[in-house]
Amino acid sequence: MTQQPHYPLGWVLLQNTEPLVELGIRDPLAQRLGKGAFGTAYEVPMLGKSVIKLTRDPSEMQASTLLRGRKSKRIVQIYDLWAAKGSFGGDLRGWYIIHREYLTPLSKRDMFLIDAIFTVYGDMSLDLVIPRSLRQHAMIQKWRGYLREELINGDGIPSDDEGGTMSFGGSRFVKRAVQLLV
């Protein structure tokens, strides 16, 4: 899907300058939060602080359409969405514009802990499910044990945004990992 022909992002930005400026994208290079295989996200000052994402992934647009206007603890809020003017034609993959909630980036420590969670979850032999509430005590205890084992066997946990590492220092890292999980 990433190889399907499409207009370049720069062309889409130029063709949609007026509506994108109205949405808050005035300096795309300075406002860019990140990019992926299908598009780019920009920080905009709408609703205090939010994100305009340009994507050519129709699955993301479909999911965003279903989620628009719904509030969830675990899923970013979608405010609105549009098809980018002039980007659809012939055999070209079109571009979409999604206005969504801004999420504060994770600290380096939390990224490391999320990675540990995915490593543990990826081991199918452990028969784990993600707990939906704090009432699932047995499953949370099972997760705690496996996460503790994963973190002790690891090389160290990066400290928050300082670049150094600290060794596994006890249950506070497991506690934080469980907070991220639930």
C-alpha cells in the first residue's frame, strides 16, 4: 500500500493551503510533529492544542470516521475529518485530513516500559489478556510477575529524558508499567 502512486505531500499542502491555514498550519516545517509511511502530523493551536494529520491511509480514515465525536480513555479523540481537495484522481491514492486530540509524548522511561509490555504480551505461551479494570486482580498480578521478570532481565531503564540509564530499582517501575497497561 505504501508503494501505490499518490501526489506528494508538498503538492497536497500547496493545493490545500487556504483550508490548512484556517486549520492552523501556517509553517509546516516548524509545526511538524512526526511522519510515517502514510503521512505527517502537525501541531496546531485549535482547541488549545491539537493535531492535524494528513494521511493517505484509507483504513485510518475509516477508523477515524467511526471514532469521530466519541470520547474514550484509551483512544485519541477525533474532532473532524476531510478529504484533501484535488488529491483524488485516476489510479492515485487520495489524501485525508484528520483533526484529532494532541497527546503528550511519552517519556523515555515510559517508552521503555511500553516496549516491555509489548514484549511480554507478544509471548503467546503466557496466555495474557490486557486487564480492562483494576478489579481483575489475578490478571494484574500475573502481568506484574512477568513484567518484573522482563525488567530484571533487561539492560536498564532509561531515565526520563536525561539520556542516562538506571538499573531496575524495585517495584516502582513495575507499578508504572501496570499503570500504563490498565
